[in-house]
Amino acid sequence: MAQPGILIYGADWCGDCRRAKAFLDEHDISYQWIDVQDDAEATEVVMKLNNGRRIIPTIVFEDDSILVEPSNSELARKLGIGS
């Protein structure tokens, strides 16, 4: 089975991370959760994508675009959900 094309880098303690995951779950959108607390390489990826800052959630899409700490409306717009 292929891996989902959306990667969410985050941590369980992060409220914005939980909100983003809940939004994707509510819309039946598959994603891969990568916990930066448990994966040092993931932390390095996040820091590289964010110019040396550890900002979560950092969400990487199939087209290699990135959203950092997106609101639900930003996610909806990116994914073409709603009007």
C-alpha cells in the first residue's frame, strides 16, 4: 500500500497539530503523521523547511508545497474543500 502524500510533522502535545489532524480526519484525507518528539531526523527536516526554526505543524503536500501552522481555512483552500 502506498504511503499518503501528505506528511504532517508535529507532536502530540501541540494543539495546532491535533487540530490539523482532526480537520484532515473529518474530511477523510489520508496523511502520514511524523512525531518530531520521537524522530530526530524529522526535527531536522522541520528545521530545514523553516529556516532553522522548529515550527509545528509543518505540513508537506504531494506537490512539495508546505504549510506551516495553517488554519483550517488555509488547509481547506489548499485541498480544494468547500467553496
